[in-house]
Amino acid sequence: MKKLLLATAVAFFGLSNAQIKTGTIYLSGQVDYSQEKDNNTDNKDQNFSVVPTVGIFIAPNLAVGTGIGYAGSRADHTDITNFGSGIETVQTVVKTNAFTAKPFIRKYWTLSDKLYIFGQLEVPIEIGKRTADLQLDYIDMNGYTYFQTMNIEQKYTSFGVNVKPGLDYFISKNWTIEATIGEFGYKNTKIKDLDKGTDTFNFGLNLSSVMFGVKYVFAK
């Protein structure tokens, strides 16, 4: 039975001696843009981020690095309420702008000369500002109108811990394609001048959350 298990492991992992050498440096990055629009209400949500990343192997198949960049979002919403005696319209524009950093450590395991699996532990940090512009309009059946605007600004910081499994395939000496399959993580968001923060937990390991990327390796 032990021989059968060993043979299966050899067949699956290949027991390749290929390793990524100490001192190897790579560059990659992440650019994301998403938009969701409700054509019934014209409500629209947009998210954008760009995070260049650099990594260096401090030991064979063991890399450390960080990503540093920008993340932003904008939500335009209009809510209309009919009270029977009048109609209230609330228009809201919420914007978020943030500096983000993602220091990480990544461990590779060799499947073949070109294919590796990896596990990445990262500590994402975000420092940003959220602003909300609100406009309220009210008109009743008798022609009475009411108008009010409001602006709210909040500064916030967030800190998290994520674990990401993935695959990395060398298509040439200097270029690789990698895929991360979900993530397991925790994030705490703290708004300035508020006593308590918000905790977010994320546990996902499925094909719908696969993310692909390309990186350039300064091969040694």
C-alpha cells in the first residue's frame, strides 16, 4: 500500500528537482475595473484598482515582496419614494479613494520543470477617504417643495490577512502565467473618530473566483 501511495505521488507531482533560484526577481501587477448598472433605475457602481508588484526569492522557491498602488470606487444611486401625498427623490454619490499596500510571502512547490503550485500569505493595508454627496428633493400634491444637500467625509484605514493558493506556469524563461483560486482572509476596517471597526471574513475556493495574471521574471 505504501509503495502504491508513493507511486501515485511521483506520478502526480513528478518529484522534479526544478527550483526557482535565490535572488530571482519578478515584476507583476494587478489592474481591475468593474461596473454594474441597473437599467431600471440608472444606479451604477464602479470599482477600479491598479497595484504594481515586485517580488524577490530569498531562498529557493520562497519569495517575499509587496504590491503598492491605488484603489477607488464610485456609486451613483437615485431612490424615489412615493408617499401618496408627495414624492421624495434622494440622489447619492459615494466616492472612495485609497492608497493600498500588500506585502506578502509566497512558497512554491514544484510539479514539473515549468509548473508550480504556491501558497501566498499577504497582509493588505489600505488608507483612504470616503465621501458622500446627498441631494434630497420633495414635492407634495399641493406644490410644496423642499430641497436639501449634504456632504459627508470619512477617513478610514483597513488591515487584513489573506491566504491564497494558486498555480504558476512558465511559458518561457522570463514569462509566467499564474492563477489564484479564491482566498481565505480577514479584514478590519476602522473609520476615524469611531470607537469600533468592521470585521469582514472571506472564505472562497471555487472556479468562479479564479484570477489570472502575467509576470516577468528576471531569470538568473
